[in-house]
Amino acid sequence: MGGAQEVAPLLLNKLLVAGERVGRIVETEAYAGAEDPASHAHRGPTARNSSMFATAGTLYTYLSYGIHTCANVVTGPEGVGGAVLLRALEPILGLESMWSDRPGVVRERDLANGPGKLCRAMGIALADDGTDLCDPHSRVRICTDGTPPPGDPARTPRIGISRATSRRWRFVVPGTAHASRPERSGGGNR
């Protein structure tokens, strides 16, 4: 598949499918394994992050702050530990279920505009850890409808981390209203 930094912008505009729910990926963040002190894989495999060391295309889920499930796409060869955090989606199908699982949300753009919100809206749980996202029969999978990734995605520093904060490994579809935060830096690699 390639390194997390290369895969993260390529996942933009792909479809994340979970049962009858579908969302367009509009924001991602790369985590590069052993070389990245912000990565769960930085210190090697553990019981918590073992799926992060699986083959590319595996779903790695974990609890953030012990509360929010987060979903990642494993990117490296088996044993490497790179992954891309799915930060935000534009809801496409299954909105009734998304609204049901996100009570109190008023605007559609807020259904899945953050990693924990994304998992709740999509019905992705810790039990989905290790799922093959490339298998067309998996309940949770990544698909395409032919929409290409943006040619010049917005690129900013990652959000909500305390290490390696200057790395510009957060990628956003330009102009989307569904990102977790505004792009802050415009497009491209500036």
C-alpha cells in the first residue's frame, strides 16, 4: 500500500462503508510507526495496537481517552505499524441510523466531523478491530465510487497530539464543510 504519509491523501474521497451506512472520507491523519513518536506503534507491538502491525488494509480501532472509538487504516507491510486515522466523513447513506447513534446533533455536518464522532455515526466499535477493509464481504470496508482524491489536498499539522506536532500529516478535502476543524493552511504543501 505504501507509507502512511503517502496513503493518507489517497484515502480522501474514498467511501467508508459500515453495514448500510456510507460516508465519504474528507479528513485523514498519517501515523508512521516506529519513526513517529506520536504513533501508537512507536514503541512496538502491544496487545492494544497489534492490528496496527497487520497487513495493509486492516482496520485498527482503539479507545481514545478511554471513551471514543477511533478507526485507522493500516498502511504498511505486516510488522511495520503505520496507519492512517480516519478523522472525518461526509455522510452519504444510512443517515437515519447515524442520527439515531448521535443524539443531540443538530447539523448534518457534525455527524462525523471527528474521529470519535465518525465511529459512533458509522457504528464502528472496538470489536471491528482487525477487519479486512479490502474484503467486499466485510461489514466495514473501503470502497470507491470513482471520485478521485483531490489533486491538491489541504495539508496541516496533526491535531490533538503532543509529540511530533509540526509534521504536516493531516489531509483535508479542500472546502469541505465536514472536517473536524477548518483547514487552517489552505491547500497543498505550503
